[in-house]
Amino acid sequence: MDIFKALDKLRPTATGIDRLPARFPRAGAPVFCRQITVLFNLSVATSAIPRQWKQANIRPIPIVVAPKQHANFRPISITLVLTRITERTVVQAFLYLAFFSPPQSLSFSNQFAFRPTGSPEAAIISLIHIVTRMLLSNQYVVVISLDFKAFDTVRHATLVSKLAELDLPVYLYNWLAAFFSDHSYCTDYNGQRSSMKKITASIIQGSGIGHT
């Protein structure tokens, strides 16, 4: 039922390298959901991910009216529809539950995005509350805002080491480690597509120590 709901709620979006539009699996959700569920469960249980699920199509989107150089484009990484469904299902079925009881070494109290109880509105309310409280004993408050590009700056090995501290099954940890390894991509622009380029990343899979 979870997979059926995920398929049934698909919105019109850009297609990945397979050119499969979201409207097709959505229209066929009653027929496709069972087979996709079997594929998803098999992938998670064996910690194996189809190669196509880790392939992305990067499209440069102009950020100015008349782009003339590389800096005038913003790259958008587009994965397969099935990849997006799998990511969302894993997060909701496993990671959200682990976030409710994190170890002492990890704290999510100040994180508002990508949490089942977080939202941009909650972040703004928290910030206003902190600033207002500080203004009771300070003449002014300085707020420093930093913008990190997660795709470019987060080390996958570090991220997976954090995931190892969560209360996750071994097979799921190994699935996540496999998911963050050996991605590949191509660039699609003006009707032409480049050859596939591989992103090499080495992440050691777990043996069960520290996991449940």
C-alpha cells in the first residue's frame, strides 16, 4: 500500500535517463505497485541497488535571460522516478523512526528540514523566539547565515559514518552505503546528451557491529 500511495501521488516532473514520465507509473499504479514492491523489498533485503537507480541526468538551467558562460547556469540533477520513490520510502519507513531515538552523539534538536516533525515555518518560529529572548538582555543580535551546497560539500563517507550511529538494521545500513557509492551521471543540454561519467566513492559496508 505504501508503494501504491507513492505512485498514486506522483506529480508531473522532469524525466530521468529512462525518459519515463511520472504520469505513466501513476496511471498504472494499481498494476505496477505489486511488482515494484517486490523489487524494492528485494533491493533492501539484499543491500543491492540496480545500477540505473544510481544514474542521474544533469540539466543546466539558465539563471539569466541570455546565458553566455558556465556561471550563468544552475545544474539540476534528475534521477529516475523509481529512484525517487525508493528514496522517499526508505526515509519514511526507516530513517524517520531512527530520528525519534538518536544516540547521545547525535542531536537533531536544531534540525528542521528532512524530519517528520520539521518544517521551514518551525525554523522561522524558533529563530524569532531565540532572537526575541536574546533582545531582552542585549541591545542588538547578530545573525550569521551560511548556505552550504550539500551535493558538492558533504562527504559521503562522513555521512554514512553518522548513519552507522543510528539504530538501523544491518541490511539497511549496507543498502545506504551502497546507495551512496559508485554514482554516475551525464549532461543533457540543447537536445544533446554526453556520455556517462562515473563518480567513484569507496564506503566500507558494515558487519553488524553497532547496528541492530
